[in-house]
Amino acid sequence: MAEPSPIIGNNVHADVMVNKVRKDIEFINTKILYVEGQKNPNAKILNTYKAMLESRYSVLEWLQKNTI
């Protein structure tokens, strides 16, 4: 079944956004572990995933502070 949309009309559903960001964080962590587990991890890819992860954590923190 498809995930609910975080935006319906002009309304943003914060709880849906928080869940989406948490899933993104879990996915990116899995990718980081996979790359780190390779014989010769690609540093550029690893750094990209880590930057993405840091960004998602920032978004999550902002959502948690700024939702009603």
C-alpha cells in the first residue's frame, strides 16, 4: 500500500513528514553500512551518504521543534 502524502491541498501533515524523514534516515544508515562493509569503500559515495544523513537529521530536528 502506498504511503500517505505529506501534503494534501495546502496542508502539510507533520506526522507524515516526520515518519518519511525517519525512514530516509534508516535507509541512508543502511547504505552507509553497506558501503563501509565493502573491500574498498568509495570515499565520495560514503561522504555523500553521510552528508545526506546529516541533512535528514537536521530536517527531523526542525520538524520536531516546529510542529504543533
